[in-house]
Amino acid sequence: MESVGELLRREREAQEKSIDDVVRATRISGLTIAALEEDRFSMMPAMVYVKGHLRTYARYLGLDGEEIIEKYLRFTQQQEDIEPDEWETVELEIHEQTQRSNKRALWITGALAAVVVVVVASIWWSGRSPVVVPPPEPTPAQQLQAAAAQDTLIEWLTLELTAVARERTWLRIVADGTPVADVTLDAGDQRTWQADERFVLDVGNGGGLELYLDGVFLGTAGAGTRLVEGLVVDEAGMSR
């Protein structure tokens, strides 16, 4: 059966999009995109990170995010029901070692700082130029975890507004005080914008435009074909 990662990669390649295209559009790092496509979910800090990235990636490809998450959960259950192979065991061990390493991070940092102070003081007394001791390079697993955490933080702090035209309509959008759209959408057109705090919309045909915030249907911009001005969409929903 096709896995979640294989499905995402196949759909991306069918749309002739590169990983860089996905990174630019979703603001998810290339490391995380590669991990999703290779089903390396255990390398991420927690399931909530995986779900958030899968939902965002699926939306970008025009797939149903909830169906992708259900497929991921079924995949995870299947992995729990079978004995892991040698590669999965190694991968799990790396993950657990990384978790233990994170707990020692503060102690190591403090110890390194103390060593640097002693070395610099000794060199100063001897009249030589100070030598800076660089911090240790993070492992690939630590890099992936840091990227996943940062990606999810960006996603949680960003509002994503999607407009789907039922009928031909004109639309103007201001995101966080900055104009981002002044377009005419034909029936079936779909567009997405992002903001940190809120959107303000003017819609020429309120009843002909569906609005979604972070994938949740808010309703139509208005009723009938009347003009709607100053429609606000923020984390609380939609208000006129």
C-alpha cells in the first residue's frame, strides 16, 4: 500500500513542483519536507508537529489535509503492530539519543562556558591573543528537530485565508495593514493569503465567495450579489 510520504512525493512530482517550490510556498524547511516524503516521522519531536506539517503540505498540493492525517495515523498504527526492521531500530535509537542529548545540553553549555573563561584568562595572563572555542556542530537529527520546531512555530503564528469563488466576483484584501490583492476571480478559482493578525476584505459579490481560515469554513462573504466592505477575518473568525 502506498505510504503517506510516497503519496505526497508522487503528487508533488505529478504537479512538476520541486521541494524548493514547496519550501517557498509553505515556509516549511527542506529538511522537514524530505522527512515527510520519506516517512521519517519518528525524527520529529512530537506527533503534533507531524500533523501540522502534513496538513499544510497537503493543502499546498490541493489534497484533503484530514484524509492525509488519517492515512498517517493508519500508517503509524501499522508500524506499531509489526516488529521494526534494523533501519527503524537504528532510527529510533538516534531519536532517543537525541532526546537524552537535549537534556544534557544546558549542562554541556555551562561546562564549555567555564572552559572558555579559564582558557581566555590563562592566555590573557601570558600576553597572547585570546582563542575562541567554537561550539560543537549539531547532529543531522538535531538539525531536523530544530527545523521542525521552527516550522511549526511559524505555522501556529500565521493565519491562512483561502477564498473560493462560487461565482465571478471582485475581491480586495488588506493583510496586517498591507494591500495584498485586488483581483477578479472566476467561478472555481481558489486563492490563498497569509497574515500575522488579520485580514480586511472588500467583496463585489458577497454570496459568490466562500472563505476558509486555516482550512475551517467560515461561510460566504455576504448574501446575494451585494457589495461587502470592511469584512474582518482574524483568529476569532469573521466579523462585519
